[in-house]
Amino acid sequence: MLGFLDRGRPAVSRRHFLARGTNGLGLVALASLLNPRLLGGERAENRGSRGLAGLPHHAPRARRVIFLFQSGGPSQVDLFDPKPEVRKRHGEELPESVRMGQRLTSMTSDQKSKPLTASPFRFRRHGASGAELSELLPYTAQVADDLCLVRTVHTEAINHDPGITFFQTGSQQPGRPSMGAWVSYGLGSEVEDLPAFVVFLSGGVPGDQPLFGRLWGPGFLPSQHQAVKFRGQGDPVLYLSNPPGVSESTRRRMLDGLAALNRLQHDEWGDPETLARIQQYELAFRMQRTLPRVMDLSDEPAETFELYGEDAKQPGTYAANCLLARRLAERGVRFIQLYHRDWDHHTNLPSRIRGKCQQTDQASAALVHDLKRRGLLQDTLVVWAGEFGRTVYCQGDLERDNYGRDHHPRCFTVWLAGGGVRAGQTVGRTDDFSYNIVEDPVHVHDLQATLLHCLGIDHERLTYRFQGRDFRLTDIAGKVVEKLLL
Amino acid sequence: MPIDRKSAVKLPRGIRLVVVVLAWLFSLAAGQAAAPVEVSPAAGQTGHWAYEPIARPTPPPVSQADWPRNPLDRFILSELEAQGLGPSPEADKRRLIRRATLALTGLPPTPTEVEAFLADASPRAYERVVDRLLASPRYGEQMARNWLDLARYADTHGYHIDSHRDMWRWRDWVVESYNRNQPFDQFTVEQLAGDLLPNVTPQQRLATGFNRNNMLNFENGALAEEYLVEYVADRVVTTSTVWMAQTLQCARCHDHKYDPFTQRDFFQLFAYFNNVPEQGLDGRTGNAAPLLKTPTPQQQWRHDDLQRQLAACQEAWRQRSAEAVAARRAWEQALGEGRGDSSLPPPGALASFALDDAPPPPAAIEGPALWLPGKYGNGLLLGGQTRLEVPGLGAFERSDAFTIGLWVYPTTGDRMTLVARQENSERRRGYALLLDGDRLELELVHEAGKNLLQVRADRPLRRRQWQHVLVTSDGSGKAAGCRVYVDGVVQELESLHDALDGSIASDEPLRFGGAVGGSGFRGLLDEVKVYARTLTPTDAAVLAGSDPIGELAAVPEAERTAEQQATLHEYYLRHHDAEGRRLGEQIASLRDQLAALDRSMPTTMVMVEADPPRATHILQDGDYRSPGERVLPGTPASLRALPAGAPPNRLALARWLVDPRHPLTARVAVNREWQHFFGEGLVRTSEDFGTRGERPSHPALLDWLAGEFIRGGWDRKQLHRLIVTSATYRQSSRTTAESWERDPQNRLLARGPRTRLPAEVLRDSALLTAGLLVEQLGGPGVYPYQPKGLWKEVSYNPQEFTAQVYTPSVGADLYRRSLYTFWKRAVPPPPMVIFDAPDRETCTTRRPRTNTPLQALVLMNEAGFVEAARLLAERILAEAPHGTPRRIEYAFELLLARGPSAAEQAIVERTLREQRAEYQQDVASARQLLAVGQWPADSKLDPVELASWTIVASMLLNLDEGLHD
């Protein structure tokens, strides 16, 4: 195992990236060429890259978020929340006094026996903070002191669709804006030729739990706040490339002609929307030049791939996406969301969770480390979370060296790093069965409120009126969890 | 979207009041003051404008009296005059016809249509154009698009697995309803409660699909009772948004904080929709009950035709039957004398294996084969490890009729597999014939343990004896549709499972003598036969070696029972009479065709009332786990009461909504139509007429339009005609700095509308101008170009569920109107979403109109738009052969309904010239560009010329003017 904590700082600094990334012509410069009234807000929907007036509400600790979403519900029992008592009582029935009649999914609600199932994976303490982590996470263990582990996150949903939707939009039922869309709406973007909200997908093979557009959709917010999906196959962003046979000079020529025609149109008809259109075409052209460079990893030194793992060379993998997340963070993208699928281990958990950790552990840790050595971690909030945890009891028959676990909403573990978070601590305590919370519950709405707080947003004041009601990410709940913060 | 309230122009309340009062005084003076229609403030009335009865205002007087073209204009002009403003001049004819054609049909006018309009000097020329557009079938397609957003129409179920559903028959009904100008009140009643109408027609049932467009969840582990509540809540929210623009969802957990609705109101409405006999988690295999079979007109025609043919054949059969008595007796006599055949083996087997030696490929024997004397000739001896495998044979679905027969000689009675086409997996999908404790078992399995059919014969087979076993399934997928015969005798069956609802298809070969992973048959097999139909009991007996017919014929006619006589006569006709055989085969073939047609008929989900009705309770905090007091169906107490004696069902609710005295329905409806034509409604928050919504910009106009709409019999085309022929609509949209400054949102309408066209219209217009558009009304969703992997990267198991992998259409379906593009909720078509289409998960009353770089990328680079640019270029080159200036002119005419200015000409010519120079240096690139899209490029054209024009066409397709109406 590589001890990447010992490595030196990379040769390329963040300032260098920012300078190169924006190419000298930023939003403000371009905007000044245009009718100033346009930016005065008459057509608010054009202000895609500007935040709301009055935001941030307070000095932000984080300027951006990288959200590493582990879709399917990783088992906290096998990764983060060691239970010696369960080891002692392995195979015994889950006491009714623990479950207390709480609802279960229909996959195990009729299962007669619910045997306690100890994790076969060894836990050790790591770093100065002594964070307890399973042997499945050797790389995460190396950045343990940069993490804040929260063992007492809880949710209201017991199945994937409502669970993920709740985590990403604050509501179990469809129709609300996603977290990244809220942030884009509130804060806008720092740079003009990259979107404010980007999503990456990985880990999908047929049979994995599905995902859906609403998780990164705009809900009722203006649609430019939806995420732009960055893809590992084909165009990095849909329709980014010119068609075959259309060179950059052709595109430039066509855009020059188009702009000239549109300007004539504006002279005659006077609609400022036309000027905004010209601007959008110019932005598109710049995205065509910038994005392939951002996505092209050939300028990364070999050391990068040692850090993130060989997988990072393979487009579309979680590791590649983590590396791209760092590159986008360097360039000022506001909200970067990764989804990695297939943490839904109802059966064959021991071998499947090992596989998932092999795909994600090194790259997740590398990202934290890499951000830190580049000086980016202090204002980048990294979140690692799934939509719920898994049951301490076995789903199906408990075999000698095999078991599965059902969904468990009442406690699960999430980790945070950077951007205003108090690192090197483990917050919250669960009971002897990792079933109920004993101390410091953190509701998903609390986590969302805290995330917004780090970005300088008061979650009760970032609202949008729709159908007569002022909606917000945290619905009617949520409180900032001070304990997690610096 | 009302995100920028600060800049909205609002009259100071005082001025507005003065204007209204003055107008009223004026009308009094003129003796025209309208009596209020009816004042019926119900309990809890708030005094909020939208709950007040619809007034019947008199169009106000105006100074510029020659401007208004209809009364609508007087409301607009009077407000403008009060502000010291005047209207804009009328748009020129070219822009006018383009605006109206786009608004009414979703497509631009052709140069011929423009020319005809220009040439028509009559004062009613424009009205004539409008009438033509309203009569076009494209009108229904254009208007239906708005309704699909409201109705959250999609081609998938949504939520987690998001597999395929078929609601397109309902979608086509909407198009048709607009085209035949069905009055809005009927349109409403049929969609909300068509099933409850007296003498209900299939079309009226079909219409109720409106409230089955809600999403359905069947995620493994989900709880039915949780989702049943969500479906019904969605119906309440959608219905109250669409017809009343009220935010009832705010009253699900507690009384509404701003508007006069209680939680009880919410659940009383809930009770109307809580009575659908639905299961909560179905939809796994497509549409979820309750269903309606909805043949297309073509299918119905074909069905009727086949029925007619069948009736004719049956009549001919009856005639032949009567004629053939003598011939049958002669045959009987011949049989008695030992001449001729009696029972014949049933013809037409899919496969037949004599098993005298190794069968021909692709059949193969797995494991050691030993041939011993069998029932006839040799038989195959199996020791539990050997199987006969036939790939591709017996690919029967649940809905297929089939028969499998064979001779068996079992040597043990253990559980073992005789015949199987089944997966060796936990779910065991497929079908199998087994022996268990000597007893025969037939199973058809979708998912082992829960979704299967399983029957068991009550009498055991005898060991160490040859017996003929034959099983049939009639395609019903029910236990009652299965038969098991032993030695030609039908067996009593015990039904172990009868819950099959899903596919039984597998990719396995058909295996005789064992299944992979199961224990194989031990004993001998012989004479295996497989049929794709249900054999009769007589057939079964014949295959078992009996001669039932010979035996019957041997009984003297006078001693036969009527049934025996009929069996014999029919058998003779069917097998030994040439004409009878022909007719019999024809009848069988017609029945097969009818059955196949019947299976291919689409179904659609509809509303049905459960009997007995389901109880509805107020749910504490809106949570399905906390039922409280029981409530009955009822309308909100703050609105007009239901008429006395109204039944507690949806029909009463629907009729209550379209009661002319309902304060909301007509206002909400006309406001949405206004929004369609002007980009914004008179009430901008078209989804919220509550106290938190915006007030109307022209309240009197809203009421006047609503009143006209009702009095005119809810005539939608008439309403549209009224709007588009108004002077207000016909104004030029030219904007001066001053008028922009004064009213950037154009709320006062001192100029004509100029709005960015919706996603669908942009694509359809490009296809039309390129000459690619394939116009075909209705049908299942189609699959235009889409970048690879977009569905797969988020979807579930394509082996198990539909609509998980995108396969683009081939040919004509690539070029259909976007209304017909398959709509997957988890991954809506990207070009649509990028241009602000909603995901169709929930009801949407209006789309935002953004302006983003991603939109530029779609129009420049998406394969469909690139192909359209090439075809547009081909068209320009072919149809305007006389020189570049004329060609550019023609391109402008096609796209913008006008010619270019000299400055525009110059810019386009320059682009063309430079582009040509580039492609002349690089012909390979030119050819590459021409290869985009399935439609082949015209090989007679010079590739450099065509590619250069393609770039020009693409540039013109991207013009801001072309993106606006």
C-alpha cells in the first residue's frame, strides 16, 4: 500500500489552473460588452452564473462541494460502526426491545428469524484521532485525521427511490430541486465557461439499483440550475463536439456569421434576449475548447495515477471521476456530484462490499489528500454518503461465511472533510446493535442545513416561491449541527 | 417563472382602483352596467378575487376607438391609455402568418402559404388563415403538448425502475379531442369521470387515463399502502392544479396556511380518487390494472373484417356439415368393412422426435445415450444425467397456447424433470413438466415462489410401464387453462399456485429428460411431439395410441349419444372431408389471426370505481401510517357547494368543476390559453390562483374571457380564434429602448408577443423545413437519435425490465413530431430538457424559458439538427437552382417566412464563400459532415457545395429570430 501522505506538493498550483482555466476572458468582461440592462435582472433566467442578491448570508467556509454519493446504502456495520456486542451474540435473534416494531421493507418484514450478524471484517483505530475503520478501507484510514465521521445520520425512507430522492432533494416524493440545483440557484458559479453544477455517474452494470434525472434535476427552479452530466463515454458533455467534418475554424466562421446576423436582428427588433443569445453561443464555443482540456488527463503526471489508482486512467470509473472532480474543483466548479452504484448488498455482502471498496476506497482518500496538498481542502467540502445504512441482522439465511443485510434508515455513517468541518472526530453514538441512535442524532435535513451553512447559506433563507409556498431544501426542518463545524 | 418579482410592472393599487371605478362609471352612464352573475359566497370566503363569482364586465370605452378588432382589445387598450401608452402597429403580414402558424400548429408556414396570404388582399385574409390553421390536424398535436405537461404524461412508470407503460392511446385521444373541438366541459368530464357517464363509450373510458398518468412504483421492498396514498395524492394535486390552480397539496399535512382549504378538504377530494381498484406496486410488466383494451382504428377495422370472414366460414361449415351426412355414413360403412382411416394423428407439430436414434441437429443429446426398444421402434434411456436438448424450440410466452406430448417409462418416482425450458437461477423463469412422487406437475414461472402457475395431477404415474403424457396450456396463463392427459385421459388437477403475471420467456433450450441444476429423469422416453396450439381431447387420445373415432364409428348410429354423434361427425368433416378440412383449417387460421390481433391491441390504464368503495381517512401529517377520522368524498367547503343529492363520485366532482358558476375553472382555463399565445398568462402564476399567486394584470379581461368561454359553450377553437384575431395579438413585437424600459415583461401588451419557441416546436420546425418531417397522427412512442448509453448509465436490469436500454428508431420514426418521442421519466429526451421541457413526473402548468450555452450546443451539434441542416441545404440547392442570392432568399423564406436584407445577404454569402474555400481544401471533411444521420446524402450533388450549404443552413437554423415566434 502506498503511503501517499508522505508525498510532496504537486508541481502545478491552483492559481495556475485558475488562470489557465478562465482563459483571460471571464463573465464580467464579456458581460460588459453587452447591454448592461440585461444584467440588471429584467430577465432573471439569463443570470445563470450569478447568485442571488444577499448571498452568501454569512462568511462561507466552503466555496464548493464534492459529494461522493455511494448509491444503494453501504453497510455501516461493516465499514464504520464496530459492534463487539454483536460479535458476542452473533447468530442470536435481534431483541424485540431493540427493534421496537419499527417498519421494515417488505423484503424482510415477513422474515421470521432476524439473526444478529457480526461483521467478519476487523476494525482498527487510525491516525491521531483514533478513528475506527474497517479493514476494507485501508486508504481512507490514511486520511482518517482529515475526516469527520458521523455515525448517527438517520433518514425517513426505507427504500432506494424515496431514500435517494430524500437525500438529494429533501423530499421523498419527486418534484423538488436537487441540492446542487439549490446551490447553483443561490450562489451561481465562480467561472463562466464551466457549469455551476456537475454530475458524474459510475459503477452501473445491468441489475444495479437505478438512478434518475430528478436526483440532479432543477425541480421547480429555472432549468439552467440542473446539473450538467459529465460522461465517461462519447462527448464529455452532451453535444459538445462539433459534428464530424466541422473544424474549429468552420465553427468560428459560422458563429461569426450568426452573431452578425443576430446583431442585425437586435438592431431592428430591440429584444435584449437576442444579445443574450449571442453571449450563450460564445460561451458554448468556449466550453467546446475548455471542457476537453479539463477532461483530458494526459497532462497528469504518473504520480497522480499512483495516488488515485490505475482505474483513474479508465474513463467512467469512480477513480477517474474523483480525479476529474479535483480538476473541476481547481477550476472553480461549485457543486460536483459523483454517484457510484451497487452498494445494495442484500445478499453476498462480504464479497460484494469488498469489491465496492476496491473500486472506491483509494480514490476517495486520494481526493481528500490531493485537495489538501493543493490547498483546496480548506474551502472544499467533501461529503461521502449513501441514502441509508444496513441492518445488523441478516437478510435471508445466515451462513457460515456469507450473509446479506436489508436497508436500515435509523442510523448510518457519513463522513465529511474540508470546507469548515471539524476533522479528526467521530460524532454520534449508536446502541450495541448499530440499530438505534443513543447520542447526537443527525437527520438528513440537519446534514443538508449544515452543508448549506458551510457554503455561507442559511438554509431557512434560501427559498423559492412555487405554487404559493416558499420552498427550501430542508422543507420545514433541519438545524445546523454545530458539533461538526470548526 | 416568477423569480424576478422586483421588476414586474405593477400599477400602484390606487391608480388601478381609479381606472376600474372610472370604467364602471362609464359603463353605468352608457346604460350597459352588467348585473353580477350570481353572488354565492360560501362559508369561509376570503374575499380573494379568484373565489369571487366571475363578473360580466362590459368592455371599457377607449379613445382610439378604431384600434380594437374585438372586445378583448378594449380591455388591453383602456389599460394602455390609462398608462399614457398606445399600442404598436400591426405586424407585417409575413410575421403575422408565421406567428399564428407557429402558435396554432407548432410548425412554420411554407413559402407557398406565405405567398397565398400576401396575395389575398381581402380584409378577412388573416381570419381565413386562422380558420385554415384551426382545421389542420397539426392543431391538435400542438395543443395536446401543453396538456401532456399538465397531465404528467410519459411512456414509463417513473420512480425507481421506470419501465415501459402504454398510455399513448390516451395521448392520441387528447390530440383527437382538440382536433374535433370537443368542448372543454366535456373534455373535463370525460377525463375525470368518463367511466361513470351513462351509456359510456370506449372513448369516454379511454379519456379517464388522465388520472392514471401518475407515476407507479414497484421497487423491491416498497410498501403498497405507502404508494397507494402517493398515487391518490398526486391525482388530487394534479386535478386541483389543472382545473382550479389551487395548491391543495399544502393542505395534505395540515390546514392550508394561506388559502381557505382545510386538511379535511384535501382528504375529501382524496376520497374521490381513492377508489381505483389498484394494487399499489403493480406495473412490473407494463400497464397496471384497471386496463382498457383500445384497438387503433386500423386494428378495429381488421378485427371486424376477420370476424366477418370467420362468420362466413362458420356459415359455410354449417352448410357443409348438413350436406355431408351421407358421405360420413359411407365413410363409417367403409371403416366397418376395414377400409379407410379413422383417427389421424394431429398434424402440424412444431417438432417431432421419434427417438429411434440420435436426432438431427440442432437437437443434441447431452450425456451418455443408450437406445433400447421403445414404445415404437427404439426409445432413449436416461439415467438422470442425460438430456435431449433442442435450442430455439418451444419459446412459448405466457400468452401462447402450446402442447407437449411424449411416451414415458419411469423407473423411479423421485422428484425429477421430464421437460423444461427454464433458467437455472433463483427465479426459475420458464416452464417445466416434472414428476414428483410419481405425480405429474406442470409449472409456468415468472419468478419462483411468488409469480407462477403450478398444477399437479392427482393420480400417480405407474412405474416401469409405458404411458403417454400430454400437457397443454391455452395461453390464458391460468391454472384453469392447463390440461394434463395420461394415456389420452384428462387428469384431475390440483392448483398449487395460480398467480402468474409476467413473462415466462427464457433463452434456454428446450430440454427433455432433465433441467440444468435439477435432477434428471430416470427411465425411457419415446415419440416426443411439440405443438404451438392446444390439442383436443381426441388428439390426445390418438397420440396415446387409441382409436377413439374408430370405436365411435363402430357403435351403431342409433345407439350413439348426441355428443358422440357430434364428435364423430365433426371429426369426419375436419379430417376426411376435403371441403370440411379446408373450412376447418380456415376457421382455425382466422381464430389464430384474431387471437394474435387481440394480443397486439394496446391497452391503456383507466379509472374504474372499486366495489365496495375503499374507505378514506384523514391522514395525520399526511402520513399513510396515521389514519384518523374517516371522511366521505366532498368538495372544499370554501367553494360553491355541490348540488343537493350529488352522488359521492368523480362524476359529481367533474360536473361541479364545469358548473358555469364555478369561480375558478373557466378563469384558469382561459388564462392558460392566454399564456400559450402571449408567453405569460394574465395571471402569471398559472398554477396558483390562491392568495399567494399573482393577481391578474387585467382582471376584467380575465373575467370577460372566462364568461365568453362559458357562454360560447366552452368552445376552445373559438377562444383561440378570438385571441389570435385580436388587434392585441396582431401587434408588431418591435421593442424600443423606451418601451422595454417601461415594461420589460410586456405585461401591458403595448407590443406583440415574442417568446422563445418550445423544445418540440424547434425540432419539428427544423424537420419540416428540411422536408424530413413524417406526419403521422398517433401511435406508440418513437426513438429519435440519442447519444449512446444515456439510459444504460442510470437504468436497471434490461433482462428483467423494459425501457432500460435505448434503441434508436430506424427510418420514418426518426422524423416524427416530437409529441411522439418516447418519454422516459428518469432520462427525458436531452434536447427537450435542455430547452426547458419538464421531466413529466408531476403536473407542470408552464415551462421556464432559459437561454443557455447547452441550447446552442444542441442546435449546432445534435445529430438530428445536423441532418436537418443538410437536408435543408439539399432542398435549397434543388428547389432554388438560380444562383446564390436566390438560394439565400429561399432559405430565409423557408425558415423565417421573409426574404433577407442586403446586409443579411452579404453576411450569408461571405460565410458560404469562405466555407466553400475551406471544404475545397478538405473534401474528406465535407464528406464526413454529409454522412451524419441515417438519411443518405444526395450523391448527385457536389460534396463541397452541399457541405458548405449545410454549414450555412445550420447557421440559419440557429438564428435567434427563428427560435422565436
